[in-house]
Amino acid sequence: MELVEEAPYRFRIERRDTMRVPGVVFASRALIPDVGEDRSLEQVANVATLPGIVGASYAMPDVHWGYGFPIGGVAATDVDAGGVVSPGGVGFDISCGVRLLTADLHRDELPRVIQALMDGLDAAIPRGMGRGSVWHLTDRAELDAVLRDGSRYAVERGHGVPRDLDRCEDYGAVGDADPTQVSDRAVQRGQGQVGSLGSGNHFLEVQAVDEVHDEQVAAAFGLRAGQVCVMIHSGSRGLGHQICTDYVRTMERTMPRDGIEVPDRQLACAPVDSPEGRAYLAAMAAAANYARANRQLLTEAARRVFTRVTGGGLDLVYDVSHNLAKIETHRVDGAEKRLCVHRKGATRALPPGHADLPDDLRPAGQPALIPGSMGTASYVLTGVAGAPAFASTCHGAGRVRSRKQATKTVRGQDLRRELENRGIAVRGASWRGLAEETPEAYKDVTEVVGVAEGAGLCRRVARLVPLGVVKG
């Protein structure tokens, strides 16, 4: 596939065949996927064929192959011009995202409590493939309340404080969620998992602010050099996975009725304003609320451990998703348009002054939280005015080796020993799970963030380093 370097950190895939818009890849030459091993650039071109797509089919610097859309893909469709919504543009882990909390503790104080802290978190955080959760929901009605109201319901029930909602995307819950659009099978899968980490690349990590790049914005976010933090990465578990599965099947059946043809069945879609499009968005919003509540419950579990071990608490910096489709207003070709913005493995990064930000963050912009791979740095970014790609940026390091390939390069026992020799306490759910997430399986997150900043997608605020990790 021919890529044209049209600006530093910006490559273009010219329109061809049935592409309605070009592809735009934000990358350095070192980060461009190997087309022989990774077909994500082909997926960028395929996404450009979706009805109603505007601007371009975008790829973030951490782009890699995914289901239908590449992971690290962003695409917006014009709702009022037949624009579609595609479950593949959100992914199976709906509203998977990251939240960051700060502790009233300096990293120099951590060595005296780190083992007790990690042992406490190890015991308190349910994780892995099986069932288990912090909050045991009593019945379907209680789960429906979670699906409708997300973190708001969790806080109402005593699992958090009102300030948590001010520092969460959408103030803790996506509107227009409809539990009746969620299948019984999805409900069954979600009933016993709210308040659990999951497996794969999900984690709870104890970190420290190693470097501050923007003192003023960091202060607005509540960050300072040397401060201990906790980062949580999790999503909507089996419930979100089932919703994606259900609606891909539904939309495969209805595309002929709507005259829609796509080059890959994994791009199954429906017009946003169709019954199927509205139903998917309502179910997706319910899964997003489940994910928000999930991270809220994990936060409370971590808070209890911190209070018991350190005598201090944890304050929420922000909670933001990186797998979601949202109806937003953006300027396109000089006019304000209502768009369905798909972000799959991409983080919303609103600029300073945006009306959707809480008052205390509005002058600084929205925190965008970018986890590294296990054992490497993570970053806090902020949105910038005039950014391309509908106020979106990267979401992490981006995988370059499959989990199967990763397990051939390292044993979990050896990786844990290596990390602990570097001063990182590790609590894993399984040796295989650790091996699958070896840092060598990922791109260099510092380079990914540098490209995102160089491309005008965001600005660096702080660099965080790991001190302890609880791994799914």
C-alpha cells in the first residue's frame, strides 16, 4: 500500500476503489505497521468506504490490526447524511478505558509499605477470565440500574464520592442507555462481573509521577512530581463483548435492506438513525455505563486497601474511555455537523475551553490517560485546540506481537523476576498472563506519545513510572 508523507508524522493513503475519503496515518517511519505482518493499514482503507464517513479514516500512532476497524482507528460519519454506526468501530470491550487516581503519598515513602500494599491489592482486586466481582448484584433490576446510570448509581449506593462523577467522562454515565436493548445472554455474562479487572492487558498499577512537562496543567489535574498514583485499565467485561457480537450479527442481516456493501463483514453497520443503529447505540451506552461502574468499584476496592495500609485515600484525576462511539458536533468543511465519532483504541482529548469539561478542568483541557506496556512508563496528556481527528489521540503503546508469540519469548516467572529486580512489585493472575503482556510485545509508548504530540493531537503533561502492578 502506497503511503504519501504529507507532513511530519502524517501519512496519507490516497482514495482508491470504493473509498469515500482518504486514509490518514499519524506515525513516524519507525511506527508504520509492517504490511507483511499487520494488515491494519488495509483496515484503515476499508473503514474509508463506510457510508457517510467525513474527513478521513484516521489511524493513531499505536495502530495495529483489530476486528473490522484497526485498533487505533478513528472515523466519524455524518448522522444527517445517512452516516452509519459500526460495532467493529467500537470493539468488543465497549468503553474499555483508563482512570487515574492520586494518593497523598510521596514515592520516597512507598518502600516501607509497598509489599503490604501490593498484597492487599492482590487480595482485593478480582481478575482473570472467571467470575468474581467487588459488588454482588442481587437481581436484574440492580444490574439494570448499573446499565442506566453507571458510576452515578455506584456512588449513590455508597461506592464513591460525588467528586468522582465530576472527574469522569460524561459525569459518570452515558445518556440514552436502554437496558432493554441488551440481550439476556449479555446480562448473564455481566451479572457477576461488575467490579472486576478482567484479563489480557487490563491492570491496576501503582505508579509515581516521574516527570512533569507542564507544571500549570499538572497542577490543575492534581499532579506533582514524586506523587504516588494508581492507574486502572478495564472495561465492560463479558457484557460488552456479547453486545458487540449480537449487533454485528444483526447488522449483517440488515445491510442488504439498506443497500450497504462493505469490503469486510467485520465492518457490519447500520445507519445511525435506523432502528438497528439506535438500538446498538442504546445497548452500547448501557455497556459503557457498566464499564464506568466497573472502574468505580475497582477504585473503591483500591481505596480501602490504601486507607488500611497507608492511612490515606485516593482522589480521582479523570476516567476516560478509548472504545466508544459518540454523537458529537464538529466543524466539517466550514459547517457544524452532527457526527457519530468512532474511537477504537483511541482516546478523546477535548481542548481547553470545551463546554463538556468540568469547571475546574476547562482552562487546562481534558486529561488523556495513556498506559504503557507492563514495566514501562505511562503518560498524562491534554487536548489541544484545532487538533485533527475529531479531538482524538492514541490510547497506549500498541501491540506488535500476538499473545501467542509473546509467550514464546519469555516465561512469566522470568518476567516477574526481571521486573522485581527493577523495583516493580508484580502480582499476576497467572504466569501465562504475565508472559502475554511482556513489554517486548508492544511499541515504545514514549515514541507513540511523541508522535501524537508532534502531529498536533495532544500535549504532554506528565510521565508516570510503575512501582507495582496487579495484572489481569
